[in-house]
Amino acid sequence: MINLGVGIDRSVWGWRSSALDVRGGDARRVARTMRIGDQLILGWWGPNPRADMSAYLAGRLRRLVVTRITTPLYQDSTPVWPDEGESFPERVQLRVLDIVEDVPGNMLGESAMGALRKSANTNGVPVEASPVPLAVLFSGEGDAAEPGDDEEGPDRVDSGEDLDVYSLVIRRKEQRRLRRLKFGDSAVVRCDLCGRYASRHLVVLAHIKRRADSSYHERLDNANVMAACLLGCDALFEYGHIYVDAEGRIRPGRAFGTAAVEPVSALDGRSCAAFDAASAPYFAAHRARFGDAALVDQGSGWKLDYELDSDHGGSMPHDRALAGIGGNAGR
């Protein structure tokens, strides 16, 4: 379990070179075919892999980690996992899409379960399989998989995110969980930026640090989201027309232009209700993307005065998946 947790936190997975080279190097050939966008499924604490396929399929996985490969196979001997007698130098970089608890094998399907079983019997090497079905993402959620109209609320995709169906389903699942924590049953929600109250249908739960840049745990952190109204605040923040400074006050961002003078000037200097010690690092990440600008009233018009800090920085999945066994045993 320690190894699996480290891999999730570091967005990396690896294998011993010797494990990929057994049986004529079949596993290495599979590993070399990994492409950006492929699923890599990590199973933990499943049925006995020595059982026959029907018994294995009837069992349950205590945890299933659904990831997508962001960097194909490469070699790196830098220690990552705490139990490395020898390192796991054959590595891939990944993005954790979802972690599902207590998954029935029959729901996962014969292809994926068969691949996990084979992986468990061969030192956790990657085995090719069909993609995980979308239904697995809602395992154990019951009626929550079909939210009512009011519960669903507005839903938008941050710029830079994948737009495939799989990613949208995962994002919608995250949104429902976070909206319940943030909004509860309230029919009217206050925007954290402008302070106006609006129907919950006119307020989105916006990630502060761009979701595409956030780790799995950051995406689920309640401190990384805020209420932003669709009356202008959501777009102004998402596209960098405004940002929140280190004191929690709203300021014009580098993306600010003359076309947005009136709405930005109305917010300039206002305290952001979502800013606190927990959310400050996420606002700092947003601030680093969009920079600092001062809005100056010269009498005849507005002038932007930029003060840039030195540290400002300004696929569709393939139709296959690979499976592996996570945790201390099985690699």
C-alpha cells in the first residue's frame, strides 16, 4: 500500500527491469507500446490470483486506481519508493483520474480482471486489456450516479483539460462531491468574488488552481474550489482578467484588457471570500499563471501598470488500457 500511495502522490509508476524481461520480454514489448493517453489501471488487494478465472472475476478489488499515461516508458534510477532494494527504473509518468473503492470484478469486466490477474502472477508487469467501463467510476455510489437537475448544477471544463467522455464523467463525479461539501442544500449561493447572491444554477464551483495542473488530491481538496457566479466572475478569473493577491484582495491580471475595464474595476481591491490559509497556495498558483497588474485611474481613462514577478510562468484516450498490480506485493 505504501508503494501505491507514493506512486499516486508522485504521479509515477515503475517496474524492475528484470520483471519486464522475463518470458522473452513480452512485458517489455507491452511497456514499449504505451502511448500518451493510454489508461494504466492499478489494482490493490484483489482476489487470489491463483484462483481460476471465474472465481477471480466473482471477487472484488479493495481499490482500483484509474490513471492515464502522460509520459511513455523511460529509464530513471532515482529512488522513489521506500522499499527499493533495487530501484524500479522502468517508469511511466501518469495522471491519476480516479480512485474507486471496493470494485466488483464482474463490473470491471473479464478483459481488465484477466489482465490484473495475469499481472499479479507475473510480478505486476503491464498487461494489455480493454478500457475500464465508465460504470466502474460510480461503483458504490448508488443513486448518486444519477443526480437530479438541481444537484447537477452548472458544469464547465477548465481550459487545457481533456474533453473526452471518460474525463468528463470523472470531472462530473468530482463536481458533485465538492458541490455537496461547498453548497449543501442551499438554493441561493454567494459568489466568493463579487459577493452577490444568485441561484445555484448561476454559480459554478470553480477550481482555483487550474484543474488540469492539479494533482488528484488537489482536485478533490475543498480548499481548491470557490463559488464563482456566471454573471462574469467565473470567466474573469478563469481567463486571468483578475487574480487574488497574497493578502486575499482581487486585482487585475495580465489578461486584463480595456474591454473588461468596468467589471474588473468593480472588483479591484475587494476581499475574496474564499481566501484563507488553506486556499492561499492555490491562489498563488493561479497568480503565478496570470501575473500582476495595477489598475490606475488617470482621470481621462484607465491605465494598466504591470509588475511582473520573476517566477511568473505564464488527447483523446486510445481504445485500450494496461493493467498492473499496485502495493508492496506484485512488482
